[in-house]
Amino acid sequence: MINKPEFTESQKFSQWWLWLLLFSVMIFTIYNFAENRQYFSTFELTLSFFIPILLIALFLVIRLETKINEQGISVRFFPFQITFRYYPWRNIKKVYVRKYSPLIEYGGWGMRRGLFGIGKAYNVKGNKGLQVILSDGKKVLIGTQKFEEIGTFLLKIK
């Protein structure tokens, strides 16, 4: 069997400030309801406990997965996308790595749409990504923590 080159990357939300914020909200919410429990029903108290826990669980399972091979580029933002979004090379006009501003260009991290035709972005952290310009002019930016590795891989397979 021939070993075909493939680049893969899986990223998660691992920023310390995000986790501090999530746990702070959870602790504040639970404390606030515990201190004022006489004003709330059992359902509201139960909900106030489980919503922050579910939010933390969601952030634990969210991951951005990227695969690049000789056929094209695949990306998915699990669990919001169960299947990969596939971009074959024949539909890609240009691809390159670049620095970008997640907040200014796309309004933050996650699955985002930029304003004024800037395109779609998939990112979880950082400010480096793979810019894909499709044949129809649409743009997709895929965040990466393997900035140099992805650039080297693209040179190798082209």
C-alpha cells in the first residue's frame, strides 16, 4: 500500500481565560441561586445548576478538525458539523497561510461569517490560519496552531 501524504490537525478551546470565565459563571450562578433559593422553584434551581455544567461539557467536546491531502481540504467544527466540509483542489483557486484578526475580521472564534464578503472562518484560538479562496470567489479561513507545518505540507503536495 502506498503511503499518501496527509496533514491533520485537531484543536480545542484551551485558553485559560475562557475556562476561568466558564467556571466563574458556573460558581457565581450556583452561589447566587443557593443564597436566594427561597425565591426559586426546584426546577429553576436544578436548571441553574445544569446549564453551566452543560455549557462546560459543550466546550470540552468542541473541536476543529482539519485534513489536507492530495484530493483537497476537509474541515469540521464538531459537534455542530457531524460530517466534514470538503473542498476539492479543483474548486480552489488559491490557498496560503496568513495571520488574521479573529475579533476584527470575524467577530471572534468559532464558526463565523465575516462582514463585507470577507468569507467564512473556522477557528478556536490564535491568529494564524489557512486562507482558502474558491474558484467562485468565496473565501474560507481555517485557523491553525501548526502554521509552519501546514505551509510546508502545502508546498510538498503542490
